[in-house]
Amino acid sequence: MRRALSLLAFAACSSATARPPAREIPPGEQLASLLLENDRDGDGRISQRDEVGGAPLRFAAVLGGRRAVIEGQARLAHLADLLARAAAGIEPFDPARLDETPDQVVRDLADRSWAALVRRSDRLAGIVPVLRASRVQASDGMLHVYYPDSDREAGARLTAEAARYPEVALVPLPGRLDTAWLERLDRQPGLLYLPRPYLVPGGHFVEMYGWDSYFMARGALAAGRVDLARDLLADLLYQVERYGKIGNSNRSYHRGRSQPPFLTRLALELVDRLPAAERAPLLRRTAAAGERELAEIWYAPPRITDTGLSRYHDEARGAPPEVRRETYKVWRDDPAFFDHQRAVRESGWDMTLRFGERGHLIAPVCLNALLYGYERDMAEIYRRLDGDRSPDAARHQRAAAAQKKRIDRLMWDPARGLYFDVDIEKKQRTDYETVASFYPLFVGLASPEQARAVVRSLDRFLMPGGLAVSSRTSREKAGAEQLQWDWPFGWAPHQVIAVEGLRRYGFATEADEVSRRWVSLVVEVATGNNGLIVEKYDVVHRTANVPVEYGNQGGDRGPLARYRDTPACRPAPRPRSCLDRLLLDDLAARAVGFGWTNASVAVLLDRKTHLGPGP
């Protein structure tokens, strides 16, 4: 996959006899000709499907005044993308870019996707279309927009705008929510106000998510978009300060649950890229929000347990409003099952056999390792603010040491060389093997001996396309229906966490191998399918075909999906009569990948680790 896109086999130009320059054909006209000659399945794209049962794809083009023959599906798909962007006026056509490697093509696609994933919920003009298109609607027919009752400026601005939207119901939200409020937020679904732009994951997700935001911020930083990472952090801090927690998302019915805690890690990733005058104020604000998140969310009921470990547990009860029960083979209408469903969604691992039907009764390795990392981050923040002798830094360092002792005592299995979750009701470790064992390496909790043991277990998870979520042995032993956070599937955040954990402990060769397998899979799928980058992959069979409960693999990319059905475009391409409108429409609507998968390509190709040494 890393071979160069060697491309321009210049036809006719190899003759010793000089020829006059060829007439430069407009990009839109060349694009239409390329599609008419090579889009064999008629979907307006150049994909692997066009190669099935036919001769190799080829196209005679005029590039930079020279005639060229370009061959191969991946090369033609890349050419189609460059021509489409030129025809739409997004960027000039540059023939030199055809020499980019597949890695470079996909990295560029990922880097330029961020602007298209930006959304806002600080104005009703941006909120109302999202609510109108939402699958979950309020029974009263209103579009509910929530804002903090403590932010009077936001309330005044939204109230002034609401005069233009009679279907909007503005609702001030208190910082602490009781049972009645949580039930109302389920019953009257809506979107929460946030002051800054944020990134959405992609696919059918058009709201801000908690842990997705960390990985997307890493991708934005890798692309040089410090502004986007700063805005994401600002919205996360605002959620803690004004709403009481970082929500699963900024949908109202996600207000009772959070997501894996990466707030302090993002602040430390970002702060040194900001102007010096902004650094201390940002760290002070992060420290205050971090203290509150630890004390009121992760170390408070219902999430803290009598083991001293924390669990995922939604504060709201009942069936999650957003769940489509028909997508699951097993669904139980009872309170314990609903608590499980909500807890697993807070964990981000929705759904998985790892937790059985006891997600609310499990203290997970990943969460508790992240809380160890959170304590160490807080100590680092206070040291940067108040010096090495900061009492607050010492307090958090002690808390991290105590958390490590709990994890070592309750979660580490020396015989198997892996970390395991704890069932807090049964008072015992589970035996489900997952890549959560790499979280202690990511945060620097593991001892060198423990890290070596986990690395010896790498083959249980390392598949041809990267790390699978769980081992095949655990998945097959569990039986039951296939769920998306299980073998044989792999997800971008786990690749980043494992690779950076491996690098932290000096296992560069293993880190490189995980990176190579994952990035090559993403690149292979993208170059074979018009730049398709998806939420999750089958890492065993190296495919984006993941037919499980949620789907949400996004749409294929490629311009002019409708051009064959437009009479003005037949029998020959006529750019002025059909291409301009269709091209702009399709460029605006095309998929832009998936946020944390885009980020994983950039972060892993950069081969950077920002986490510092182990313990």
C-alpha cells in the first residue's frame, strides 16, 4: 500500500518528434469523461466495484498541457477527487499531487475533513435544523433548546432569536439535575447550548460527544488546527462549569451520563501550542473543572463503589430514548437491563459482550486507568501553575498512587498477564480479555514487568488490520449475538491508546506494527472506495463491512452520483449545462470520513507520543 502512485505514463509524448501542447480541458469536463469511461457500475464513483469482471481501469487525460494515460482504480479515484475539487473552485488542479503515496492521499483527506465536521449550537439557526431532523422527537411537537440558567447572556441571546422560530421552546437548565429533571430531559428531547464550535464524529452523529472530542482534537492538532482543539476544550470546560458534567453528548437525553474522562489529557496536549498569556488561565480553569468532575461525577454515587473503584452508571433511569430495540436480538424490559444499557453507553463501548448484561455492576479497567491518569494530569497541572512543591500536586499524586494500588490488587492478573474488570456485586474479576489492558500502559500506571506481560499477550488482539477489541477466545466463549465492540472488529481510539502505551514503555517495534496494520487497512479501504473512511473496521478480514447493530458506516465518496440520470449530461459531458450544479451539490453532501478514524491516521503517521515516560 505504500507504493508510490506512479502515474503519468505519457502516451504519445514519448515520441522523439515534438508535438504541440494539447488543449487543456476544463476539470469538470475531464471529470465527466473519466466517469463516463470508467464508472462501470453507474454509481458516480470510481471504486473497486468498477474493476470487477473487466479490464483494468485507464483514462487518457490532458494534464498541464501534456497527454497522459493514468491506470488503476486508486489512481483514477484520486484523480477524480482532484478534478472535482478544481471544478468546484475549492483548489486549483495540481498534477504533481498525483505522485502522492496512498498514505499521503488519505492523510490529506483526513486533515482537510475537519472544517466539514464543525457544528455549532450557540445560535438557533444552527440548532433548529438538527432538531427538525432528529429521529427522537418530543410528543408536544416542540423543538426544545436547553441553556444553563446561570448563563444569562446566552439566555437573552437565544430568547431574542426565538421570535423567528415559533416551534422552539427555550428551557433554562439548572446546574444540578434531580430525578424529575432527568425524566423531563428524556421526555422532551432537545439540544444543549454550547458557546464555541465543536467537531461531530460524522455519519449520522451531528452532536458533540465526550471522548470522541479528545481524539478528534488530537487529529485537529496534527493538522495544525489549534483553533478547533481550543474550541473543543472550551466547550468541555463549559459543560462542567455550567451543566455539571461532560455529557455523553449535548443531546438532552444524554445529560444523565458522561463518557470516558479525557479532559485533563486534552488540556495538557493543547496548552503548549497556545500563546504564553493564555496558558496559565486555561490550566487554572481546567484544574477547577477537574476537581469538580472528580468529586461530583467519578468519585460520587452512583459511580463510586465500595471497592474504591469507579464504574459507569447513568443518573437517569428507564429505557434510553435513543435506542432502537429492533436492532438487537436480545432486549429485556426491566430496570436492571435499562441500567446496564445506559452504563454501557456511558462507557463508549456500546455494545459489547464484555459486560454481559451487568454494565452498571462492573468497574472497568479502562475507566479506572483513565482516572489514574486524570490524577497524574491534575498533579502536573498544579506543578505547572504553583511549582514542584504545590500541595495540590502532592494531593493528586497521592490519589494516583492509591488508585494504582487498587488496580494492581483488584484488576491485575499476573498469571494471565492482563488487566481485567471487576464485578462489584460478585467481588471478583471477570475473565473477558479486551484491549482495555493497554489503558494502564497509555496512562503510565503499569510497572515495567506488567507492561512486558501485556505485550506478551499482544497476539491475542493483533489481527491483520490492527487490534481487535477483544480476543477471539473470549468472544467465542461468550456466544450470543455479534456486537460491534468485540472481535473481529477494531476501532480507532484503541489503536492510538495501545500504540502510545507501547511507545511509552519502549516497545517501538510492536507500536510500529500495530500502526502499520491499522493505517494500511484504513488506506486500503479508502483508496479502493473513493476515500471512504468509516467508524469501525473488521480487522480480521480487513474490510469496512461491519453489519452489526448500529451500522453507521457513513456513505461512499465521489462526485456526480446523479449525472447519468440527467438528460443534459448525455450523450456526452457538457460541463456548463449539468456538471457545475451537480458537482457542487455532491461535494457539499459527500461524506468526510469519521472523526476519530481520521484522527488516528494523522496521529499514527506522525509517530508522536505526548504522554511522557512511565512510572
